[in-house]
Amino acid sequence: MTYPFRSVSTLTLLLLTSLLTACGFHLRGAMSTASEVSQLSITGNDPVYIRSLSRAMERSGINISEVAPWRINIIRVERDTDQQTVASAGYFEQRITMQVVYQLQTASGLPLGAPVQLTRERYITLNQDAPNAAESEQGVILSELQQELVATTLRRIHSLSEAELSAAAEQARAAAQAQMESTESNRNPLP
């Protein structure tokens, strides 16, 4: 009779599954958190990163539109690989780094704060006798680093509220107006 063993193993499997779910473990996928920011536009000069970020935002419920009231300007995306150390037997260690700098802005381009810099890096050990494998592994790691940076950017956007963005926009407008008045008064001194 194997019935008691089956029921115990099924019960154990169900218990483990429910414990993993209860502790917050989830497989990678779309973010399911609700965001107050419902519409954004994305600008920048790195189409690969922008496409990845746009897709992730749309999957999470944020509409990407050119007429959105808020904009993410991707200022810089850098991908870098450099050899760190040479080990024995033809192996070497390599550092792979990806950095993204972006800034939240109003639709008209007023900055809503300082630029945000995000960096991720990994170290891998490669065999110098297998250059094709090294290039393939670098590509996979760069893709994973990009996914991590997109997820971090998305979490930061989801943490913002419309009220915070509106208040930052009002402060940016006031600062721009004050600077414009200061420049105008310096140009036209009083008699």
C-alpha cells in the first residue's frame, strides 16, 4: 500500500508551496503593484533601454504616451566590460557594469529633481581559450543587468504619487520663474 506515502508527499508539497507564497517568494515577471502615475513619456538616446523600460511600464499598467504630463529623460546608458585579473590556466576575471542616469521632468522639460544614477555590476570568470562563449556570456549578463535596472527604475516610479509629482513641478516652475526674473533684472538695471 502506497497511499499513505502519496498523501504525505502531496501534503508536504502543498505545505512547502504555501510557505513559499506566504513568505513573499515570487518568480520574475511583471510588477503587479498599482501606481498612481498612470501616464508617462520616455525620451533619450538609447533605444534598446527605452524599449525595454517602455514594455515594462506598459506591463505594469503605466500608459506610455507623447502627451503625458510627466517624462523620464534617459540621460545616459553605459555598458562597460573590463578585465580585472588574470588567473592561472588561461582563466581571467571580468567585471561587467551597466549604468543608467535618468531624470524625471514635466512634459515641458522642467526637472522634477536631480538626475538619478543607477549602477549594477557583475564579476565573471572566463576562459580565454573560448572567446565565443565569453561574448555570449557577456551578452546574457548585460541583458540581466538591464532587466535589473529597468525593474529598479519601475519600482521608483511606482513609489511616486501624483501629488508628489505635482508639488515638485510647482517648485520647479517657481524656481524657473525666479531665475528668469533675476536674469531679467540683471539685464535691465534700474536708473
